[in-house]
Amino acid sequence: MKTANFLKIFLLLVAVTLTSCSSESTDDGGGNGNGNGELVLSANKTRVYENTVVTFTVMNGSTNVTSQSTISLDGTPINGNSALLSTVGSKVVTAEYDGASTNNLDVEVIVPSYSTKMLIEDYTGAWCGWCPRISQGIEDLTGSNPNVIAVAIHNGDSMAFPLEGQMRQQFGVNGFPTGILNRDQTWSSTSGSSMNLTQPNVYLNRVQSVGLAINSSISNNLLSATVKVGFDLDESGLYLVVYALENGIIANQSNYTNNYGGVDPIQGFVHDHVLSKNLTDVFGDPIPADQQAGGNEYSVTLTSSVAGVANQNDMEIVAFVVDASGKVVNVQKAQVGTNVDFD
């Protein structure tokens, strides 16, 4: 009896072992496309502007099987593994490999949400006789295009900004006046009295995937500004810079140019867009990496004392995003006390 029971138990263990081995062998490759793990379809981008090429990859576990797969866009097979997405809307991408189907992958094709603006940082001083050349150039540009935003960074006068020396060193400013366009290149002059008014157009003609909104107020000498950064597409390595500017400062201005009637000095010159306060590091505070996602809005509220600012009722907030190289991506301006939304 004991021998018979032992034999039954032994045969049962053998059967279980054989079944287990058989089950393991059917998962290892074969025709189901899942030999080394799940069959997965991915894309280098899943949120893009129209007329963007997107590249797809098919992985069978740790094995790249893209070249052996058939990839379809909205049910229609494509040639190879890249497609030009030229129409706005949600696209469904699928793939088949060795008789098995991947996950469905959604790719969103959008139009740009934000207007492109550009920044001119004007390194200047009331003592600087050639500086009205850039002052006049800024007036000419901003008078015809509101997407040009100027900041006057003063040196050696009553409006001097404490950090302008560090900024000059960072951006290679060796003389006055100097205009820096989008923290990228120096603004060229065409004569002693005029600037190249077409040079800034290259920045305005670019599509940018980042936009800004500003809402600010002053109460009891405390300036508060809420700045939002919107992202059309996934980004990385971006920084936010926020300035407070003062307008309507009256001070004589040296003038060696033919501008403003050619008089020297210009009595009672009105200095506008004067950099007064920095609410972030002048080179930018990092935007959290997890906030730089397509479709997301990052928001931060910043404060600064403006107790020493004479024209509190005539101030502006200028906020801009710079990339990892320090160049301006996009910029926004708003009068203090107003709410300027994304545009």
C-alpha cells in the first residue's frame, strides 16, 4: 500500500514538472511577439505642432523589432517608422509584429498657442552721449510693434542697477550704449544716431512653444507678481527671469546724436523701462523639470519691497524664459496692477 501511494505521488510530481516546463517554453518566443516581454510601441514625441516628423519605435521586451514591424497611423500603414503629421488633431498609432499587436499610442497634433515676443536689454546711462541712439531705436521699434519689449539697465547714474556689472560681464558688454537682443547677440548700429531696425525681426519670426502670463499688484510698498509659464510642448532646462521696471523718471540725458533735436544735454529727459528690481536671479530661477510638460502651466508668486521706488503707480513687470544656454525663449510685459493673460 505504501509503495503504491509513493508511486502515485512520484508520478504526480513528474506530471506537474512537465506541465511547468511546457508552459515556460510556450512563453519563450514563438509566434506571439511577446517572447522577451510586452510588445511596446513608443514615439520620440507625443505632442507636436502640425508638419512635424514623428519617429516610432517597437520593442519586444529588450529587443528592438521596429524594422520587422508594420506601423499604422489612424489605421493606414506608413512607410518605415517615421511620419509627417500635417493635420491638427489626435492621431492613433498602432503596430504589428509577428502576428501580435502593440498598445495604441495617441499623438496630439496642435497649433501654436503663444505669440512670439523679443527682449532688448539696453545698457545705458544718463552720462552716455551716444546712448540716445538706442533710446531712439527702441522708440521706433516699440512704436510699430508691441511684441518688442525693452529694459533699460543703467550704469553710473541715479538709476543704476546694482547687478548691472555682473550682467555686463556675463553678456560681454564692453561699452555704452550696448543693446543685447534676446541675450543672444549685440544690436548693430547703422550710424552714430540710428540702429539696425530690421535685425530684431529674426527673433519675432520664430514660433515659440512657451508663453507667459502676469498678474501683479502693490500694497503697502510690497510688490507681488504671479507669473505663469505655459508649455505647448515638452521642454527641459528652462529658467524664469522676472524684472520690475520703473517708468517716467525725469533726468537730464547727455546726447551726441542727432536724435531728440540734437540738443546736449536733453533737459528733463523721460527715462522709461528702467530696471529697478529683480524678483528672481537675473540669470534665471530654474523651472521645476516636472512642470515643463506639454499642456502644463507653471505658476509662481514672487514679491519685492518697492519702498524706495518713486513712481510706484507707473511700474511694469517683465518676465521671460531663458533656455539652458541663457538665450531668451519668450517674454511678456504687464503694467503693475493689471492682469495680462497668455496671448
